Amino acid sequence: MKRAGMVILCLFLLVALIGPQLVALDGSTHYDERFAPISWQHWLGTDYAGRDVWAQLVHGSRDILLIAFSTGIFAVLIALLVGVGSALAGGAVDALLVGAMDVFLTVPSFPLMAILSALFRVGDPITFGFLLALWSWPGLARSLRAQVQSMQHREFIEVARLMRMGPWHILWGEIFPNLVPYLSLNFILIARNAITASVGIMMLGLVPLRVENWGMMLNLAAFQSGALFLPQGRVYLLAPLLAIILFQYSLILVAGAVEEYFDPRLQRN
């Protein structure tokens, strides 16, 4: 199943990278083909305006992947800066940063992300990912702080100090490599959670991205086009929903594979 997750994820990446060059997207309206059924011409039928659903899925996949992975990258970078910096600085700086982590952890994240997304008029996936990352880093930062504090007293760090290796070598040559497995796993999990949060915010209509974005497709299908109540519109509603579920499932499988790879106790003979 772990290999299946990698295969599915690679397929999504291929669709996002080269799909828009291979599948043409016609944004014009064709109301005479409104909610057309599945056919050779329209593999997943059409939407409320007669536009091809499959073409929208392909062109919208890039937005979803950009949101997910940009959220993961920004969140990991912020967590590294705050968590590792807090552990290494100690004293008043550590107390200040721990207090900031506690504040972010206690504030309900989804309502605040929704408000910020509406206030700042998000217009592109990377900016959206950055806003989501602002509330995705505190838990990881606290874990990194605890791990770095623990590693500072281990034998290999003491040996590096006795050998008069500089603080930069200790940080990047000794501490950081031991954090890579945990960072890799959390990057995937944060990316998966970002999809749920972004789709929820777009379902509320607070981030007006392109109509082919999967979250916007769900918003239009459920609340604005009546596809939720029309039998012929079910494919338009279910297509982005199933794509989101499949993408998240692939990330769960990949996260399990990453955890198994870095943890010998989980490896099977």
C-alpha cells in the first residue's frame, strides 16, 4: 500500500505539471450542454455552464498542490526558526518564544485562517499557503524545541564540543540531520491538513480563486449552481471531492512509508 501511495502521488504531480499543457480548458459558457453526462467528449461530464469537468480537474490540480506544499514548506521553515532558535537561545528568548507558541496553539486556527483569508483578499495559491502556514507551525515548533534540548546533552554533541567544532557545524552537521526524518513526516502531514483547511475556506466562498480550483468547484456545485440537488449534477459535485480524498489518502500512505523508512522498528522483513 505504501508503494501505491507513491504511485498515486506521482500521478497527481504529473497531472499538475504537464496536464494543463495536454488538456485544453475552454472557459466559455455552453448552456446548451449544461450538466451533460459522461461521454467520450466529456470524460466527467460538464458543469452548470457546460464546461468540461475533467479539464477543470486537471487545471485545478496545480492550485491544490501549490497550496498543500507551500503550506508545508512555510510551516516547517517557521517551526525550524522558532523551535530550534528557542532551544538554542534559552533564557528570556526561550520563554518569549514558548509563550508565542502557546498563544498560537490556544487560538482556534480555522476561524482565524478564514478571517485572515477574507481580509487579505488572497488571489494566488502560494499566498494562501503562507496564510495557512501561519497557524500550522506551533505544534511542530514545540516538538523541535524539545528534541533539540534533548540532543544538546547527548554524547555526540559533547564530543563535537570537545573537538572544538563551531556552533554552525554542531547545528547543521550534528543536530539538523537528526531532525530530517521528523521534519519530512510533519511536512507531509501539514500539507494534508492544509488541503482540508483550504477546501473548507473555499467552500465558504472566502477565497475567490479560479473556478477550476477544486475547492471552488465544490463551492459552486454545492451552493451556487444547484448541482447538489440535481441528479445530473452529481458528477460535477463528486469529481473534485473524490480527487481531494484520493490525494489526501496518497499523502497518508506516503507519510506511513516515510515513517517506516526512518524507523527501523517499523520495517518488515
